[in-house]
Amino acid sequence: MSAGTEEQKRHFIPKLISREFSFALGFTEPSGGADLASLRCSAVRDGDYYVINGQKMYTSTAHSSTHIYLMARTDKSAPKHEGISIFLIPMDTPGITVRPLWTIQNNPKAPPGTTYGHARTNETFYDDVRVHKSCLLGEENKGWRVGSMGLNLDRVGASRYLISVRRDEDIVNWVKGNSIEGYSPGKDPAIRDKIAELWIEAQVCRLMTMRSMSIVEHGGNFTYEGSAEKVWAPEHGVRTTEAITQMLGPYAQLLNGSARAIRKGLFAHNVMGSFQSGINHGSVQVMRDQVARRGLGLPSARSSRSAKKGGA
């Protein structure tokens, strides 16, 4: 909606809303990790077309999506945060290969309700993939701004809040009416205190989400708010899953299919999935850097080193 042409808006938005179209995110690469700007996947202009070559990792839903939202380098001579463009490409375009990467949640399968419980992600390969220039989203070589804007919005919102607090709700609901071999965790004062502490942290997630949504509603722009929420919420999720394993003891380790697993192993599978939340859509370390620079106005580490060197 922010960067597309009128034709792209008419073509994509109604079908995204109706779920006729769905997008996988073609960002991460084997050599880049959290340093997205170091991407090597290239798109070379050839008349009215671009020829794309490269590889992407952790392209979740690439096997089921109709399109991919692909970030590629269109100017190798430009600084690494420039010379990058975004393309909207149908997944059935010749030259695209999808290969599965099975996750820790694959065997046994994570039960419904597991946070980050997908059994599969993918690696995708692009071999002389020819796409028309109409697939370009926004201006050529200006894709970093477009991609960052999308990622920032994806770090906040109602669905992100639900991911943040679902584990708190699960343990509250379970301890209210269940016991383990005669032991009732919900009656243990230490556990009650810990659950209350986690619940308060979850309300911070809620307030952060409301702040972010309010900024959008009033026509404002994100600077550091999405990054701050991306630090707090995933780390809260990790703390919650770790605390739950302590509350439930050895039963928290039983996966789906174990005869004595609690809620089909939900809490055990949540532990395995929680740690990826601190990495995907921007690692918490990178997000802290953005909060420092954009929110607090602090200089980058490189600038600080240069200043010290000059002063010396």
C-alpha cells in the first residue's frame, strides 16, 4: 500500500485479503544471518526484465505460498544498505526451486496452539529467474527502506501480541484446575507469584502493541517502537517457557505422543520453539542497536571508534 503502483495495489491487495494470494518472505541468506544488508542474491536488468540468481534460507511457507516477497541486490557497487530492490514474484516462475528444511518440531509434530510450532521451513534457489519490471516494488535500489518498513510493521500488532501472551494464558488456565500426581501447582505460593510476575510482563507487551497501533492510527511513523517491542516480547516469551518448565518439572519435557505429556506436550514444544523468536524478523541484538540509535540518538559503534581514534 505504501510503495506499490496503482496497478500492483489493484492486483495484489484484494487477493491478499481474500487469501487467494499469500507471500513467503525471501530475505535471509546462508552467508548473511541477521546481517540482512549483506545479501548476495542478485537481480540484473535485461531490457524490460530482471534476471535473478541466488539462494535464500528459512523461507517459511515457500512450499505453500503463491508468491515470494524477494529482496535482491540490483547494484553491487553501491554501499550495502543501498543498491537493494524488492520484487513480487509468483512462486511458479521457472527457475525457482524449493527444498524443505525440517525443524525440531517435525518429529513428533507439535500440537495445535504451539507457538512457533511449524514442522517445516525451506531453502529456495533462484537460477536465471526472469521477471518483468512490473514485479519491482518501489524504486530500483531503494528496497532497503521498503523492506525495513514492512519488517518493522511485522514486529508489532495484534497477532504479535497474541504470540507474546498465549503461553501466559496457557499456564494460567492449566494450573487453575489441574494437578500432577496430587500436587496442585496453582496452590503453590511461589508458582502463583511467578505467574503473576509473568502476567504483568505480558501486559507490558499489550501496552507496547497499543502504542504502536496508536502511532499508525494517528498517521505517525515508526522509529524505534517496533524494535523495542521486538526486544521485550520475545525475551518475555523465553522467560515464560523456562519458568513453566520449572513449575511442571520433568513433565514439561514430555513431547506430543508421550503417554503422560501435559496438554499433548504443548509446554515442551513451546520451549523448543521460543528461542527462534529472538532471531527471526531481526535479532534482539540488532533491535537493541536500533533502539539505541533511533530512539536514544546514540552513535553507532563504528562512529564511536572513529571519534576515539580521531581524539587520540
